[in-house]
Amino acid sequence: MFLRCEVFNAKEAAARICNYWDKRIELFGKVLAFKPLHVGGTEGALHENSENTKEDADRVRFTWKGLYLGFMRPTMTHDTGGRAIVFADPSAFKGYNHTSDERYGVARSTWYVLHNILEGNDTVQKLGVVVIAYPHHAKISYVDRKLMKMNMESITGCIPVRMGSFHICHPPWFFGNIIFPLIKVIMPDRMKKRIRVHSGSQEKVLDSLEKFGLERSVLPSDIGGDVILDTDGWLQECKKKGL
């Protein structure tokens, strides 16, 4: 996966592997980091195991809280180029308290979502992922700069995922003055060129997305698409399958 992510540049792949394990141990601790990143199965890192230490039990608990928060969710669909689509909704942070435990829990949940998409899927490993962000209902108080930086570091320099593009749909009024300048600071230059912002009516945004191979049939209903996201159902299915 790491070689595919770095287009078979061995030096870059090796650097990403080192960054990956440093960050994985930082997020999951020295025990959970070396378990399969699964929510199902007794050996899964996110399985609620009675033998976990208090620290690991808290890591698991806050990761589950992050998953059910629903900030980042797989759509289980693909664009016309074959890239997997991930939906990110910052409005999910309503009630989020900006504590270190919650921040790390959401960061770990992001790792789980991306690993779930990548694991055993050669096509996505080769072609990559497209992120659809929908911050329309988000508020300034939801913004967590530290979490944004943690997630950006993981996505662009640690997890072996090829990021095709970031589509930001219906940005709120404060996006241009606060969020976008922050994104430009924490995002690598190569990724800045892949940001697309879509504003206007729902139909205008859907028409704009379609020009990038993102048809209504593969987009979440949150932005006017046909896909109804069921976070609880998806997680329960992952548990049953041991993923």
C-alpha cells in the first residue's frame, strides 16, 4: 500500500511508513497500535476488551464516540474514475467539547474509516479517495485547529491513502476568512491544488460536482444526492464481519 500511495517511489514510501508507525503509536498507544485496526473480532484494536488497561479502554471508548459522531463517513460509492468517496461533515461537532480525549478519539476514528476503505481493496489503493466536505451547518465554535492539523498530518503524510481531491460544498460565511487560510497553512502544496469549492444553490453545486465525475447517484443525501448514510448500520456490519 505504501509503495502504491507514493507511486512506487521507495524513498518516499519508506518515509511514510516511518511516519505512519510514529503516529499510530502516538494515537493508539504501544499495545493497541500493534493490533489489527478493526472494530470487530476479539483481536481488533477497537474491540471493547475487558483485559484492556484503563488507558486503552479510554482510547477505545473515545474512538467509538468519534465514530458515532459521524464527522467522516464512507459513502461506499465511487466517482466515475473509480476513486472511493468519503463524506466529511463538520456540523457533526455540535456538542464536541474540544478535550484532548475527544480530539484523539476523532483522529483515531478518521484512521479507522480510511483503513476500512483501503484494506483489501486494490482498486482504491491504486486510484485513491475523494473527500466531499459539507461545512454548511458548521459554526466557528466547532473549529478545532489542533484536530485539523492532526488529521491533515495523518492523511497527507502517514496513512497510505492517495488523496485525489477535496471538494468543499456550501461553505459557511466564515470559511474564506478563517478556515481556508488555516487549511493553506497545514496542507502540503501539492494538496492545495486539489481543493475545489462549490457554492450556490443545491442544483448548481450538484451540477458543478458532476463535472468532476461525482454524479448525484453516488453523493450523500445531505447535499442532495441519492445515497443515504447509515453510520450505525455500517459500524454494526463491520463488527459482524470482523473488520
